[in-house]
Amino acid sequence: MRIPGISDVRNHLIAEPGKAFDLSSRDSADRNLFEDKSVAKTSLKKDAAVINELKDILYAEKKRSILVVLQGMDTAGKSGTIKSVFAETTPLGMEVKAFKAPSSNELARDYLWRVHNAVPKKGHVGIFDRSHYEDVLVVKVRGYASPEDVERRYDQINAFEKHLSENGVTLIKCMLNVGYEEQGIRLRERLEEEHKYWKFNPADLDDRALWKDFMAAYETAVQRCSTEHAPWYIIPADSRTRRNAMIARLVRGALEDMDLSWPGSDYRLEDFDFS
Amino acid sequence: MRIPGISDVRNHLIAEPGKAFDLSSRDSADRNLFEDKSVAKTSLKKDAAVINELKDILYAEKKRSILVVLQGMDTAGKSGTIKSVFAETTPLGMEVKAFKAPSSNELARDYLWRVHNAVPKKGHVGIFDRSHYEDVLVVKVRGYASPEDVERRYDQINAFEKHLSENGVTLIKCMLNVGYEEQGIRLRERLEEEHKYWKFNPADLDDRALWKDFMAAYETAVQRCSTEHAPWYIIPADSRTRRNAMIARLVRGALEDMDLSWPGSDYRLEDFDFS
């Protein structure tokens, strides 16, 4: 069994910019890339190590950054992805930002204000656990903003992400596509397994009841905001191991594309006295 | 060869609160705790794994936090410590904050403002790479504040740290005690090894020229601010492996003392429908 190449992974998972996007055509249990689970494990382990190495050069260079955006319904595995893909990565130069319901201080500004504020520093890898996409997902489904406001946001988000990408931020946007049935199993687990109790939130069931509305909102968001500078990848998320392996391939690919190298020195040894 | 117990490590490294502290009596090459380097390696590896496990429970509990304060002269190994001690720790729930020269926005407030702002969230492990102690170290040595202002800061820092500790933050303050000679070797390395070029800053040699003043400032800071609620530990830092192993023991010890357990559940499985 062979580990799929990075461009194969991208081609298989991308929502093609400018093309119609049909979420229902994406199988949350798709195993085309990693049929064999053990291959996914091996691939993840290798990629996690390379990610750690390249991240150190990115950190030394301090010119550009990576921003991994993780979106998905509850239990889709946003935290699990962070833990696995960055299992080999020390916290130095990493920034994880979880977006919760906005505070009154955040609501006093436009919805992208807190997001811009959380963009990773040059040299860092940032991870968004949820993101500005909530402002066209839950906000749309629950009607927290008017339809006209939501409608304007897709273009605003594209402009914002274009701005970031033109200023040295490589975005990797992943929709963790978990199936309705699999979510049911995972929510149950949170009341069955002691070390998962803390994750259970009855409100998650309210979102589950609106599944179709959420899927429609995801479909629109991906369709409207998958762009050349920041495409969306739809990750089959019913298998945790394969999900992690696929995202690790994407992150490694982004780092490799940056063509990183250790910075040179402006100084000469003989000009200094270390005695 | 035996791994030294956590209380042995603490007793050997602590600057006893309320007692006179003589920095020159602390050997930067001290190998009493880990004579054998391979034992240090084994100890570090074990502790790093346990730290990762316990940190997950801390994260789930979301009530308290850990704050590791790393201080030391250039090359003492602040970054190296973070990379090694937290080698097994995923970035989820970790916050690394490097304190640089304050911005004009930060200087517009008192010196603890930006520090308070960077205190880790409940459930998180925060690491300060440099800290508020710079305000009684470089600030004192370079005269960036008046002697009267600096003098008042020791008690202010103690009050601030007491406040944090009473509000669920466990502080682990480590002075990475590198020797003058060893620093010379390490600064040279930064111009000799390609992947270290980026770390070289000629200004580090200016601080080196003031070594005695810095050591005096460290001695006073440790003497005045090693308290029952937030003691200072003086880590012999000439050996990187042993330094990492010692700090890992301290971090693991702090997590173990918190007596962490997975939160219980307020909900019953039978009250919910997951179909």
C-alpha cells in the first residue's frame, strides 16, 4: 500500500474554486485516499515529524506564516486533529485559537475584528478551532444576523483572506465532514466514556436537530469562499485516523511549497570576541 | 542509576524563601541530580509523556492553570527547554509568550499590564520566555527605570504572583543558570552552525559585557521574589539534557500536586436521543 502523493490528496479533497459545489456528493466515510488504516497511521507519523522540522525553519525565517482553519460540526474532530497532526510539534511558534460565542467586547466591533487579531505572527503556525466562518454558518442558521448581512459576508471574507495571503499567510481551510450517523455515535460516547464527559454539551443536540440547515450553510460557504488563494478542502471525517492523515498531508504540502531555508548570517565570526 | 525523586529535585534547586541567596554558590555545571546523562534522557522522556497526559486532564477540568516562567541569559536555553520539556505535548491548551522589548502601547501602561494580559487561561499551560522579571533585570542593569522604581517592584511582583496563585495559577519559576564560559561557546556556535545563524544578535555581546551586573540583578531578584507561593528554582544550565530533565521533573511535580481528575458529568445518557 502506498501513501498518496500530496497533489493527489489535494485534488481529491479540494472544492474547486469557481465551480458548483455539492456537499452531498462528498462521502464522510470516503476511503479512497487511505483504504488501509495502517498506511494512514504511517503517513501521519511521517508527516508529523516533517511538519515539526519545517516549522522550525519557518520560525527561524520569521517572514511568513501558516493558518490552518478547522471547521466542522460538533464531534467532527477539530481538537483531535490538532492533537494528532501536531503531535510531534512543540508549542514554540504555535498558536491555537478557539473561537467561542463572541464577547460583548468583540460584538462591539465587526465580526472579522477578533479574527484579524488572532492571525498568527510571522514565523508561526496558527490553528483556528472554528473561525470567521461561524459568521456565515451558525449565525446564518440561527438568524443572528440579517440575510442581507450574511450575504455580504462571503465577499468580505474572500477579500480578507486575499489580504492575508498577499501578506504572507498561507491558509489551509479544512471542513471536517462528519456524517450524521457518526455524530450520533460520538455524542453518545461523550456520556459513556468518563474521560469524554467534559465534552458533552446538551446544546450540541440543538445544532444536530438543525443538521440540514447547517449542511446547506456549509455548502454555500464552501461554494462562495473556495478561492485560488484560499481553497476549501472537504475532509471525510468518519474515520479519525484517515482524517488526521489527510490533513497532515495538506499541512506538510503547504510548508513544502514555501520553499523554506535557514536564514543566512549578516555577521562574520572573526568580527566578535567570545572570550 | 536512579531518576531523582521530584522532591529531591525541588530541594536541590530551590532558592529557599526568606533565606539569603548566594548565586555564586550555585554551580552552572552541577551534575548532582543527574550524574549520568542517559538517566537524564530517560527521565525527560518519561516526564514529557506524563506531562502530556496530565495536561489533557487540566484542559478538561478548565479550572486552574500552570505558568512556567523561564529566565536566563542569552543561550541559557529558554527555547530549547520549551521544545524538549513539551516535546510530547500537543499545542492544544498551550500558550507560549515571548516577552520582547515593550511596544509603545505596552509602555503606555505599567510594566505588569502586558504580563497580566498574557496569563494562561484556565485549563492551559502557559510558558513565559522571559517575563516581568526583565523589569528588575535588564531594566535595572541598563537603568531604564529609576532605582526607586525598581526597588518597589520586588514587592509588587510578589503581590502580583500571590494574586495569581490565589486565583488558580501554579507558578514554576526557573532561572536557567548558564556559566559565562559556556555562554561564550554557545554564542560562537551561532556563527558556526548554519541552522543557528538566525539566533545571533550582536546585542547579546553587550549584555555579556555586563555579566556581573546581570548576575547581581538575578541574585537580588531571586532573593527578594522567591516566595512560598512562587519559589524560584535555579537550574544548572551548562548541560542541555540535564537542564531539560530537571525542569520536566518540576513541571510534572506541579501537575501531580494539582490532584487532577476527569470531570464528572451532570447528564444522564437516557435523557437524550442520539438517533
